[in-house]
Amino acid sequence: MKKKLIAGNWKMNGSLAANDALVKALLAGLPAGASDVALCVPSVYLAQLQDLVRGSRIELGAQDVSAHESGAYTGELSGAMLKEFGVRYAIVGHSERRLYHGESDQLVAAKAKSALASGVTPIVCVGETLAEREAGKTEEVVKRQLAAVIHANGHCISEIVVAYEPVWAIGTGKTASPEQAQQVHGVLRTQLKAASAQADRIHILYGGSMNAANAAQLLAQPDIDGGLVGGASLKAQDFLSIIAAAA
Ligand code: PEP
């Protein structure tokens, strides 16, 4: 069985002092290595984090990556730049970027491709809004979002991480039930299997108000291979409890 992956998404939070305290508390409390752990931090803090996690089993992640290699793309960061700071993962297509930055399925797929080309593993987020769920469109939406990434990445698809993040559960305190989450993860696994003979090795993470209290039940589902954790990743004890639940 593959190790679970617990990735924290700090979003636009942190400061030099707060990061230092949080990472030191995580390193002091990290349980023995039964799961993989990553922190996806604001890019300006990558150098700081690279120093803080050096020699530990915490991997570094970014929260976005450009679809382009280099050039006149003000404000963007390439996969190669992230790689220079020891970045292993880059979140792409987070619902906040789809919503506030108008990112399309095609752009998200191009970002995943660009990350892979640089040796950075994209964590591809998919998920339905509450209106889409209530209209019975959950499967259609997540399959469409993932299909764009499969189409653009062909056989490399076995190198990605997928995160199922129902938009209505992100930062709201509402979590998908383990059964609701497993149902969608099963759909995504089937879609990945149709695209790759190695789909079983792909991590499909759940994200959406995962916390110390609900993590164990979610992580016990057969197709839930870890978590993408927002709010709870900013509190050392909560994040450590989730990591322990994944062990
Ligand atoms: C996220 O931002 O990816 C997320 C899942 O946030 P939260 O855990 O706060 O719902």
C-alpha cells in the first residue's frame, strides 16, 4: 500500500516569525515516517522554508506555477525557478485560483504540464460548487476538470497528484462525509485507470475542512490517499494530529 500524503496549504498566510515557530513545532512533534508530509507555502517564503526543513522529511510545495517556461509573464514563477528552491509539489487549479483568477480547465492542464516538465509534481485540484452538487452535476464537473489534465499530459498522468476539493467544503467547516468523498474519489480513480495502467499509484487527496477530528475516518476510505489541508495546517497540533491519523 502506498504511503498517505498530507499536504498543508498555507494560502496567503504567514510571516517570517510565524513560519519559524510553526515549522519548528512541526519538526519537534512529527511522528515516525509512516506518511509523506508537504507544506505548500507562499512563494516568498520558499527560501526560508528550504532552510527550516532541510534534512527533515517535510517536502516543500508551491501554491501555483506558470504554464510558461520564461519570458514576459509579470508576476509568474516558472517550474524551474521553484525547483531551484527545492520545491517538490505545486498546487494547480485550486478553486480559489479558478474563482478569483479565472483559471480555466485548459490553463490548469497547461500548468500541470509545465510543472511535470520541470520535475515538480502538480497537485491538481478538482471539485464542484454547492450549486453544481445540488444540481446533480458533481461527477460531470470533476470528470471534465480532470479530463483536461489527462488530455494535456498523456502517459505522464501517473506522475500527478489529484486533490478532490468540494468547493462548498473549503474553509467553511463543512466536510464531505467519508462516503461522499469516497464516492467521488472512486469516480476519479476509474477515470485515471482508463487513462493509465499505473493509476493505482496516483495519490488522490481529499481537501475541504479536514481537521484533527474528521481526518481518520476520511483517510480510512479506500481511495483517499491523503489530505490537502488548509486552515488546520496553520496550527501545529492540529496538523500533527492529521499526520498521525494518516500513519
Ligand atoms: C484548501 O485550501 O485546499 C483547503 C482544503 O482549505 P480548508 O482545509 O481550510 O478547507
